[in-house]
Amino acid sequence: MHPLGDSSPGQVSLRELAAVFLKLGTTAFGGPAAHIAMMEQEFVRRRAWLSTSEFLDRLAAANLLPGPSSTEVAILVGYRKRGWMGLVVAGFCFILPAAILVGLIAAAYVRFGSLPQLQGVLYAIKPVVVAIIVQALWNLGRTAIKNRILLLVGAGSTVLSLCAVNPMLVLVLAGTVAGMVLWRTRNPPALFSLAGLTVPGTVAGSSGTIGLARLFLSFLKIGSVVFGSGYVLLAFLRTEFIDHLHWLTEKQLLDAVAVGQFTPGPLFTTATFIGYILAGIPGAAVATLGIFLPGFVLVAVSGPLVPKIRRSPTAGAVLDGVVAGSLALMGVVTWQLGRAAISDWLTLLLATASVVILLRFRVNAAWLIGAAAVLGIVVRSQ
């Protein structure tokens, strides 16, 4: 039997696993929420590799770990299908296309001192990305929100996220509330014990030589502790490479983050860009390895625990709460992306048409993104 108890029909080959994740790594624009939406479409609805509940459990687990959440979902899916080899193949193939593309852009940046102009592509792709996330939220939410308690947990998580509460704290609160509600329904007495206490009725620019080892350790540290969005990553990068090491200028850092935003695949390939401009190809390699390595290790440690958590009613309720909180965070990101992406009648039309096409027909999101990119180039070239 598969180490995670895989019950899906048929055995997925490593070659097929690699091909799917290479495709996703090449076409998954728009950041973690969009990546997760495309994975849901690929693995739940098109290929039926996972049930919606299984996918949601892995999304919740990834959100509780530091590091790139969408990459960790990819690694968890690979582990679910083919164990340890699947873990390595899925993560590596999802990261590789973006790392290569970002490395090429970094080489052009070092040579010419500026970024390629891709504003037309971004203009048309962004509303399609919003539509892809809306579709995923609709599909995942119908399975995740099993009762009124989880609906309230999701609503509360949305409010907290809109109030700029730390995403990790939102998830912890969501899981705690859901777990406590189940505990109280099974333990009706008024006394609630917490940590041995009984409480009645209530719950309380580079200067000097760049060392590859130091570069690797800096990104390893960041990959081990950073939670949240690309903006959180930006804060960590600024502290490390501008304030502490004085290896980058403000402009270089902002350009690096911009490259991560408009290329497909994980946003953490920003590290590839920084590594290249600091120390060439070796720097790009060690920076990429450093920032992604913690995700592989953390998934390898936590992956076998997901099915065990689901078998415990109370722990499963906590996981349900974390799932509801995760979808709430995705919803807030979608709202923020939508406000930035839908700026005129054409982008509104693109977003609306994409939502209709995705919900009504089984269209691969990659085709919509490709068509939008071509349309954006045509429109902006006129």
C-alpha cells in the first residue's frame, strides 16, 4: 500500500508527474492563490488524482508551514501520489521552469541594466488569473464549508485578514475555534481545562566579496521562517540584503520582486534573480536551493501526518477550521488582485468571460492565460 494510503485508481508514473508539474511551472502566473487554483483544476477535476477534501487538507497543511505555500502544495501532491520520489520530482519540476526563466531575465538585467517590458502581457493576464482563483474558490468552498460553524469561521477569518491580521494568526485562530466547538459539543460540562487550569464557562548594493556559503545560509534562513505573501518576503529580503549585508540597492530589490511577479511559477524564484546579480550562475543556484530546501524538508516531515490528523475527530475539526481560514485568505487576495487587475471595460470583460468559461466548460486554464497574453501584446502594441 502507498505510504499515504492512496486509494485513487491507477498508478501515476514519475514521468507523468514530472510532465504535469513542468507544465504548471511554465503556465502558473499570478502568485500562490492562482497556482493553487490551477492545481485544483488539474489534480481534482481534470485528472481526479485527489478528492476535493484531500486537496483541501494539503492546502491547509501547506499554509501552516513557512515557505512558498503553492510549492509546498505541489510537493505534498507529489508525495501523495508517488512517495519520496514523487515529492522530489513534483517540487523540482514546478520550480525549474521559473528558475530558468528568471535566470535568463537576470542575465539580461545584468547586461542591459533594466527589465524587459511585459506590461501588455500582464495587463491581460491579471483579470484571467482573478477568474481562475474565483473558480477554485467556488469549487473548493462547496466541499470545505460543511456547516454553519465553518461558514462563520471563514467569515471571521475574512474580516481578520481584511484588518491586516497576520495570516498565520488567522489560521491558528480558525483551527482553534473549529476544534473547540467540536470539543464542547462532545464535552458539554461547563468546566473547561486548559494547561491544567480550570476556568468556569470561558476560554481564556554589494560591498565586498559575495560568499556563496553566506548567500546560501541567508536564503535558507528566509525560506525557513517567512510566512505569507510576496510582500512579507520583500520585507525579509530588504532586512537581510539591504539593511544587514548591504549587498543590494533598493532598485535592485524592487526589480527582483517585479520579476517574481510577472514570471510563472513560485514567487520565491525572486531568490534566483538576486543570486544571479550577486554571484552569477553559481549564486543563482545556491540562492534557489537555499530558499526552497526548507519547504522540501518540512513537507517530508509533515506529509505523513496529514492522514493521521484527519483520522482524529478533534484534530480533523481543527484542520477543517484551517481549511476555512485558508480559503478566506485566498478570497481576500482575490479581492485585492481584482481591484488592481480590473481597471477598464476590457479587463472587466476578460474577467467576466473567463469566469463564465471556467465555470460552464472544462477548459484548461493554461489556454486562457496563453490567449490573454497574446491579446495583451496586440492591444498594447496598437
